[in-house]
Amino acid sequence: MNCRTVRNGLLNEEYYEIDHSSGLKIFVMEKPDYSGAYAIFGTKYGSVDTCFKLEAEKEYTTVPEGIAHFLEHKLFESEELDAFTRFAETGANANAYTSFDRTCYLFQCSQEFEKNLEILLDFVKAPYFTEETVQKEQGIIGQEIRMYQDSPDWQVLFNLLRGMYSNNPVRIDIAGTIDSIAQINAELLYSCYNTFYNLSNMALAVVGNVKKETVLNIVDRVIKPEAPVKFEQIIPEEPKEVSQKLIEEEMGVDMPKFALGFKDNLTTAVPSVKKTLTVNIALDIIAGKVSPLYSDLMEKGLINPFFGKEYFVGRGFAAPMFTGESTSPDKVRDAIIGKIEEIKEKGITDEDFDVSLKKMYGMAVLAFNDVDDMANNIIDAYFNGQSLFDTVELYKSITKEDVEKAIKESFDTENYCLSVIK
């Protein structure tokens, strides 16, 4: 077992990075001044991972869409007490989530940390699937899919993704479809579990009033060593152009909802952390809450406080996005495109760059006040091949020219999609 201390002198923060003998990567940040602890156990496996091949196999396996999310649900079950019941007995707040490129299981507690961590590690590493329980879950997740289909906020996003992407599985709901989950069986679940839930593809992060030795003792007791599983994943080739520029749907909403995305053409599987930070600074300069464009759109009544922006990224996809509510989504789109073109022509001012850079840097530093943010950010960084402190350090290297270049490269005003729920 190898253990090293990762430290940042500027933040006066440190954590342990441990290569456990079982094959699991473990991160522990001791925060003795905090009253509780937060733990997250994740695998680099999400809804886009529908085609894969083990190293010893010749052919790729294609599995039904939504199986990663289905697997997350099923792991909480067991032959005896399900995991939620076990956590309820300790008073811990437990949850799980599946995203496009990862699945994570977590809990937060103020007491009985050792027992809670043991429960977390135990149920994630003890799959129990039968055809009967799979069929039961198909009905439950089918209801969840229908619920999301009735959600305007969910539909405006996935309509946008379907408009931007022709082949990437990101265009499919994380939970899959009614038809796709009907194809899931216990054998497929075990196949995906044995491939992606191998310890070499997973990580555990614990932050709070805990000791490294305590965490390691529990892992030693609960987790059995595993030989690494090597596999390949396919990211479908994606055309440069969006599939559609406009998608409209009618639903029961008080005010139209919109999502505007600019399809970023990637040269790597995932954008670098520096690029992600740079594009987020660009988004803030274009339409942040202190930007002239935001003020103008608010004064004209074209947006409301629900307006937001993000750089939507993952394995094989990336897109700067603007979302919100508006009586005239087309006018918001035109205003944003106009601002982007103006910046491309005139550049950005030193003042705008400095304000946005300091704002984003400050938000990154503030995240170190929350145990859940720190644990989640450790996992995010590790799965992206980075360290927790890289983000803070990288901000120092970003220049105004970097942001101007990002706006020219990642905001193609001819290659966008506008999704509207009327």
C-alpha cells in the first residue's frame, strides 16, 4: 500500500492519496474541526457507456440504454436488509446518483461513521440480482422515466442534447427509455457490474472529522483484493454540425423555458481542466450576473433570475449552455449570439477579465468550506486525471488571450441548437 500527502500551502489544506492493496484508490481529508463526515464511493461508469469490450474479448458488447442507472438502483437491494434501511438505523443521510459518465454512492453523518462506511462499502461490493427483482425494478424505473417525461426542465435539456448530438449516447435520458430497460436482465447487470465496478475503476473519498487509520481499517476489513479488469469503451463518432438548430415542444408551463447550446468540437475525449475553467470564465464574461448583457436582458424582461449558464462536458461531448425562462427565447438567443460575435471582433477588456477570473477563483476556494463539495471534487478530479488542488493552481495560468481564444473556438454561432418548451 502506497500513501502520499497532497498539500496546498496557499489554501493550507491537505489530504491523503492512498493506493490500497485491494486495488482501490482512497482519498482521506481529515477535518477535525468539523462535526460530521461525508463519504463518496464512485465508479467511472455512466449512461454513455453502452458499448465496451474486455481486453480478452474480440467483439464489443452493446448493452441497453439506461443500464448504468438501473444498476445503481439494484445495488441498494440485498437478500436481507436493503442499504437504505441499514443507513436509517444509524441516522445517516444516504443517496446515490448516475450521471453521463459516473455512478456514485454516498452518505453524510454526524455519528457512527465507522458503521456507515462499512455499510457503504459492503452494499456497493455485494451485488444481488434475480430475474424477479429485475422485472419489479423495470416497473419502478418505468414510472420514473414517465415522470421525467412530464418535467419541462428535464425535457428542455434532453431535447437540446438530441438537437446537438446525432450519435453520442448523451442524447438519451440517463434512465434510458421504456423499451431499452425492458431488455435488461440479471445476466447483463452482472456483466456490467463485473466490468465497471472493479476496484481499479473506482475511488473512495472521505472528508470530515475522521482519521486516515480508521478509514483504512474499515477498508481492510470489508474490501477484498481484486485483479484489475481492463476494458475499452467506444465513443461514437460525432459529426461537427448539430442535428437540429431548433426544437420546440408544448407542455404545461407558465412561461416558456429554453436551453441554448453551442456544440464544441473536441480534439480529445474530454476537455482539459484548464479549458473547462477558461470556458466558464468566458461564460461569466458573456452573460454573468454582473455583465452588461445580463442587465440588459433583465431590464427588457427577456429573462428572470432563473437564467443560468454552464459548460456541459463529459466523455465525448462538450457544449457551452445558457438556460432559463423567457417570453421570447429567440430574442435571448439573438442577444447572446450578438454578444459573442462582438467579443470575437473587439476582444474583452482587462477589467471584465479580472472581475470574472477573481469571481471564479473565489468560488473555487469557497468550495473548501464544505465537506461534501471537497469529497465530490476529489472524485471528479481523480476521474478526470487531475488533483483536487489543480483547479486552484490552474486559475493562475489563465490569461485574457486564453479566454478570447476559447470564445472563438468553443462558441460557434453557426453551430447551435435552441430547445424551447412552449
